[in-house]
Amino acid sequence: MTDTVAVIGVGKMGEALLSGMLRAGKPVAQLRGTTRTSGRSEALRQRYGVAMVSNEEAVKAADTLLLAVKPQDMGRLLDELAAYVSSDQLVISVAAGITTSFIERRLPDGTPCVRVMSNTPVLVDEAMSAVSPGSHAGEEHLRRTEEILQPVGRVMRVPESQQDAVTALSGSGPAYVYYLVEAMTDAGILLGLPRHVAHDLIVQAVRGAAAMLVESGEPPVLLREAVTSPAGTTINAIRELENHRVRAAVLDAIVAAHDRSRELAGGA
């Protein structure tokens, strides 16, 4: 990564990407950051040694702009940046629901834009990030985007038309896992286990199951069947999940998240 990158809006996601680039060996001199408050800027400057500047200064110094503000703040930010952005700069957005066309309409004609949907495991370098090019972004711009994202997890290219599905499945996905872990922990407490014991048992079960999915390459149905003995405990539990239509509820929940993502994108 030899170009200068400016992270506009260094919140949790922006900081995770900033620290990821530094761990990947990007020189501090090739990074800029912006925040809303001077206290936050000073804390980041001391933590990483990165120059924290105004939005205008960041744009003028950068080859790549990484927009990490909240979706509701994107329109205002683009209006502020439009006078300083040039069409030879790459603009990357990690704001949920914001389309590349929304950004392109507000910036100089021909500005390359890449849309990213990541998730909260970015904070522990286990993110899944889906990237989609705008109408002016090419292979070089996608590669530059991937270089920024790869230090904090995996990266996948998808058509922008699939980004709402990615948001529902992967962007929101960690919350579904936490919800299930919470419910299973409560079940352990109901059965007489101390909370910390139940928690540790379930977290390790999730960690181990995820590792098996990754390392075995087997479809989840086969892995599930491997622990579902005839007339055993697991099949009784699965029967109750099916009786309560848990599979259908999961499908409905993810479709609802998808529909909400489309609503947010439609307002952009």
C-alpha cells in the first residue's frame, strides 16, 4: 500500500481499519484521520501516531478516502467534501445502506467508488467484508480496497445488487450468533449451571463448531448429523427446534433484515 489513505470518521470501524493498515506495515506518514472531537483526535494521535486533521486537509493529502461515518451523516459529509475531491482519488464507503450511485451523484463526475459491507469482528481481525465497485471503479480500485481490508479479515467481491443480502446475512450475522449464545447460556443456568460455566461451555462449542466448518469443508448438515445419534439427546433437541419452527424463524428474520436494508438504501 503505497498511496496515502485518509480515514474520514475514525469511530470503532474506522479505528479497526486504521490499526489494521498499520499492522500490515503501512507507514504512519501515509495515513490521515479525522474525527468530530478534539479529545478523540488527540487520543488516536497518541495511540497510533497518525496525523489527525480536518476533513479538508485529509482529502487534499490522500489518494484514497475511506468514509467511515454513520449512514445518516453521509449526505452531509459528501456535500462538505465535494469541493475538494478529484476524480483521480478512490472513495471507499463502509456505511451500511449507502449505494455507490448515492456517492457518485455528490462527487465530481468519474470518481471511482467502492462500497463495503463489513461486520463487527473487524475489531478482532475476523471480519467478513464484501466489496462492490461503482460505475467508475476498476480492478485497480478493488485491489486497493482489498489491501486495506485484508489485515482485519476475509474479503469477498459481490455485485452491488447483492449487498442488501450480504448486510442481512453477514453484516447482522454476529448478532444472531450472540442471540443464540445468550439463549443457550440461559438454558444452562436453568439446568443448574453457574452463568460463567454455561457461558464458557457455549462459547467454546461455537468456536469449535466454526473451526470444524472451516477446516473440514463439510456442509453443516453432515456435521450436525455426525452428532445426532438415533434416539439420542441431540435428536430430541432438534425435534423441539423443528416443532417451534426455529429454522423458519431464522429465514424470516434474515429476510426482514434484508428488506430493512433495502429500505435504508432506498432513502439514500
